[in-house]
Amino acid sequence: MSPRTKIVLAGGAAAVVLWLILPNLLATLVILGLIAVPVAAYLLLDPSQRSRVRAQGRKRLGP
């Protein structure tokens, strides 16, 4: 299992646990915040920095 898959599964499990423990609106806000922070950080990068990030992801793909 790839590291990215493990992160996605852990995030999904955390979302389910938060949904069960916290009230629905608060759990939704926390989950949206966990998604919004990395997206905002990526969008704040310069175009050259974004291309370097994408290149790193492509570099890891392969046999």
C-alpha cells in the first residue's frame, strides 16, 4: 500500500470518528478545515513552485 493511500485511509477514518463523536456541524467544519488548509497552501505557491511540486509527484511514480 502506498504512503498516499495510507494517508487517505487515515483521513477517512478520522473523519468518521469525528462525525460520530462531535455534533454534525462541528464535525463538518473540522473536516472541511482539514481539506482546505493543504489546498490553500498549494494555491499560495508561485507557478514555478507548483510545477516543482508536480514534478516531485511524477518523479516518485514508476516501477
